[in-house]
Amino acid sequence: MVIVSNNVLILARTRMNNNHVCVGGYDLDSRRYVRLLTNTAENQDENSPYQVRQIYSMEYENRQNLVLPHCEDVCVQQSTMQRTL
């Protein structure tokens, strides 16, 4: 099931190993925290556009087979930056 949100605020971006980043956000429409993965359920590449304080219009799916503690994982299908706070 694809979830569409017009307001995902990027809260955190953390550098990881192997040229990846962990991107955390808050879906202002559904009032839930999300961790943004690629559409193939991988961590975002360091070239990912998501930056702290940006708000995106986004379509995402909840990740299948969640692995704790990452129960907020979602797979981004598409996104468009709306504005920066």
C-alpha cells in the first residue's frame, strides 16, 4: 500500500559506512516518524537530496519484514522538495 504525504519534514541525516546516509523524518500528515529508505529498502546513498529542515511531498510504502529497532522504515517511491524551514 502506497502512502502519500505532502509534508515529510527531514529531521536528521547521519553519515554511515559504505557511502550511505541514514535519513530520519516526520510525516506531518500522519503524525509519525519515518526512516527513509530507497524503493528497494536500502539505506540512502550519500548523494541523496534529503537535507535537514526540508519538507517533501512524498509517496512511500511501509517496509516489509521490519527489523527492530527500525520499526519506522519506509521505502520512498517518489518525492519532491516543497520548501526549506
